Amino acid sequence: MPSIADQCSRTEAEQAQAIIATLQADIANMSAAIASGQVPETEIYTLEHGISERQQRIARLQHLT
């Protein structure tokens, strides 16, 4: 039987993986929006900033997986 610490670590890792997957999907969607050319020039910076923030969050969560 796994210890409580092992169970908590596994749960934390699973949660981190789920969050990372969501962030990666967000990045893919934002990147696709920019690449499509359908986004007004004024919104590109906002999307690029959002991508950068999500990449930073992924980097902070990586050690939990």
C-alpha cells in the first residue's frame, strides 16, 4: 500500500499534468489564432503575452510531474 506521502505526490503530479495539458492547449489555440491572420494587430501582443505567461506557468509546474 502506498504511503500517504506517495499518494499526495501522485495526486499533485496528476493535477500538474492536467493543468499543463490545459495550458498547452491554450498556447496552441493562441498560436493558431495568430497564425491565421484573423486576429487584429492590436490583439497580437496580448495573445503573445498570454502565451508567454502560460509557458512560464508550465515551467513552474514541470518539477511536479
